[in-house]
Amino acid sequence: MILTVELEREEDGRWIAEVMELPGVMCYGASRELAIANVKALALRELALRLEHGETPFGFEGVSFAEAA
């Protein structure tokens, strides 16, 4: 499973990162790198919760992250 991280810079200088395949998985960071690290951690927590509740995504064998173009 490859998760796509989309990044955008806010007017106040903060970065926002969102994982497109997991609705609601979105984080801010003071830097681009921090926003990416935060959203990856949140995405992994969300996937762990889904696995604990038997909601394994189809074809789930592992996770990779890719930045959106």
C-alpha cells in the first residue's frame, strides 16, 4: 500500500500535509519536514487502529509513503 502525502504551504508559513488515501489524516508543521513526519505518524496510528478493529484495507501487506507531484 502506497500512501500519497500532499503538501501545501499556508499563508502564515506553516505547512500542511495530508494523506490522500486516509480521509481526515492531516497535520500541520512549522517546516515541510515536520509536517511530513507528523502526518506519517498519524497515518500509521490510523492504520493500526483499523487493523485492531479488523478493518484491514484490501491488499494490505505493508506501507510506503510517496510525495504527491
